[in-house]
Amino acid sequence: MNIAKHMEVIFIVAAVLLCAASSVASEHAGAVSEPVQMRAPMPAQVLAADEGMATVTVTARRLTAEEKAALPL
């Protein structure tokens, strides 16, 4: 059997099984666990730019055949 012929069926069966497993797990988790208190995430801190920080500029160019041949393997 060629698996490519059955990929759609395999995907649908996997999706149904995933939904069923998720549903069963959420039912059991709700009955057992306590409610979780949600907290807001910490706000991101904005740091001032450091004047002493170096700036790096990268340039690139294509190598010639001679330059490529000179590279070590």
C-alpha cells in the first residue's frame, strides 16, 4: 500500500483522536485540579543605549573561481 494514497484519512483519524484525547484529559483535569490564578507577565524593561557599545558592519561579496580554489577544504 502506498501511504501517500491514504494521507488524508490518516490525518483525519489523527485529528479526531487528538480531539478526543484532549477532551477526555480536560474533563479529568477540571475535576481533579484546583483553579489556577493567572498573573500578568512582567513588563519588559527598556534599557538605554550604551554609548560605548561597538557597532559591527558586515559586508559580503561573491568569490571568484581562483579564491574558491584557494580555500582549504
